[in-house]
Amino acid sequence: MSPDDEVVRYNDLSAAGQDVFDQALRADGIATVNSSPPDFDYPDDTMDYTYVERSGTIYTIGTGSNPCRVCAFVEPLGIVVGLAGVILLLSGVYRLISRETDAT
């Protein structure tokens, strides 16, 4: 930390900023949150650091953003597509077995 760095007092953070700070403190340093309080900057491919003073201790808060905005939908979509594939596979196996049974 250089003498030119600005230090923000915890009490000057917004309620959402305090919540993010508290989550990171409880998580022993790393917290992933879905909110973006205006107290911090969120660059796409780097980290931004904010210095926060609380009870006489200065903490460094590193923030960034996940450039993948649709990632939250990709995993559930993959599960649905996988289930549809299993259903189609089982349907095909059932039809194959039914035809073999009818032929005998």
C-alpha cells in the first residue's frame, strides 16, 4: 500500500458494500457474490483493489467480474440436454427390444 492510496472507512461503505466485506471476512478472504455494490470497481480481466479500514485494521478488498454472463445458464442447460439424451436413448432401446420381441 502506498501513501497515495485512498482508504475507505467501513462505515462509509453502502449496506451492500458492507455485506460483501463481511462475507469475505467470514469466508477467510475469498467470497463469490452475485451483487456488485457501487463501492468497488469490477474490471473484466484484472483485479481492482480497495483499501477498507475497520476497527483500526486496514483490509485489501480485491474485486473483479466474471466475463461470462451466461455461465449460470450453461450448466443447467447441459443437465437438461443430458437428460433429454438419456430419455431418447432409453426410448430407442425400448423400441429395439420391442421389435425383437415382436419378430420372435
